[in-house]
Amino acid sequence: MATVVRAALVQATWTGDTESMIAKHEAHARAAAAQGAKVIGFQEVFNAPYFCQVQEPEHYRWAEPVPDGPTIRRMSALARETGMVIVVPVFEVERSGFYYNTAAVIDADGTVLGKYRKHHIPQVKGFWEKYYFKPGNLGWPVFDTAVGRIGVYICYDRHFPEGWRALGLAGAQLVYNPSATSRGLSAYLWQLEQPAAAVANEYFVAAINRVGQESYGDNDFYGTSYFVDPRGQFVGDTASDKEEELVVRDLDFAMIDEVRQQWAFYRDRRPDAYGDLVEP
């Protein structure tokens, strides 16, 4: 397996319908593959608007099964075509009344390796997610892919250090963090939290945000997506804060062992002393 992995992410504007949104991401994926990328991730509920700005039952129509729904089947075909690992965030319906904010991880041969369900569900103005989603119940899986060990943590999850650490303990080398976060709410945290998580857990993070305003509210999604390394340094520039963008970067996974040997955070953990942290 290569030490240097060429990785990609997409921050996208909403097109107005699912078919054109998926087609746009397929085009970005093919462009990334043409640049040599071997893994790519999309933004939170990538094939839909960020409908959680409102609480309306009509928006359950965006939900589909994972892995047997049409979007994941289509993304599996795209993975086979491009030879890329793809991280695909969608609105999942498991069965009637059971809905999750989910990301499927698809290997480079089109195999759906599994899925992550968002654990922490916000319920504040402009982010009425408890109306739609149950909390995730699949733990923090890390997937063995053609490019290495990939984990996922979704949007609001990023404010909670426990999941970041669980992914590190499970051996994640790269964690995709698909998001939909707006300029007025927490923009100053955007370039603070994920780099801090990358440092604390000594792996790479791909932070993906939507960009632009959409029809269901006044949230101004500010893009500025990026890759950050285990030292907390951006890998290349951050993306635009106003325009759609495909970001492709080379990630040297050899840095993970280098940093873990130098800083030794995993050696010096004290799980024997942390019991009170998980008491209700």
C-alpha cells in the first residue's frame, strides 16, 4: 500500500434536485480520478439540500436505504469505474420511523464496506436535526480500504472529542468529517476543532463544508474545506468560502507513525483514570 495517498473532497452548491446533484458529484469524482486521486469524500447529505433548516414532513422524501438505495448503488458503480474509495453521506431510512444521518464507505472495487451513523444530533435554530434523525447506533467503525484505514465523523459530531479518539484507537489514518455549517454560527471554530482533533489523535482529517445559501433557510454555508495533517497543519490551501470546489491533496501517511513516536500521546493515555468522564 502506498505511503502517499492522493485524496480529494468536494464542497458543493445545491443544484435544486437530486439527479443533477449526484451527476455533479460524479463529474467531480471523475475529475479527481483523472488527477490521480484514490479516495474522495462528499459533504453531509450530499444528494439533498440541507433541509434541516426547517421542520417539515415533506423532507423525509430525501431518505433512502443504505446500502440498497439508488444513490449508494450508483456510487458503487462510480467507485468501480474510477478505482477510488468514496465516502458517501446520505439521509438513511432503515425502516419506517427509523431515520439516520449516515455515511457509507465504498471501496475502490465498488464494495460497500459499511456505514457510520451520526451520533450527536443538534436541535437549534437552523439545524433542526432531531426532527429527522435518530442518534447513531453503530459505534465508530474504521474501514480497511484500498488506500488505508478510513473513518467518518459527521458535522456536529466534531464538537465532541470522544468519537475522534475512538476512531484513533481503532486505527484510523484518515477521518472524513462531512458537514453543513453556517457562517454566523461557528465559523471561528471551523479551523480550530478539526486541526486540534488531528493533533490530539495523530491522523489526517478531511473537513468538508457546504457552500452558499439554499432555499430552505438563511444559513450561509461558508465552504473553506480542507485537509489537515497529524501536526495540525493544513495540507495546501483551504477551499473558497464562496465557490464550489474540488480539493485534491497528497497525504503522507508515514507522518502518522512519525508523529506518534515523537509526541507519544497514545502511550501516555490514562484510560484507567477516565471512568468518571462517561458517568451520566
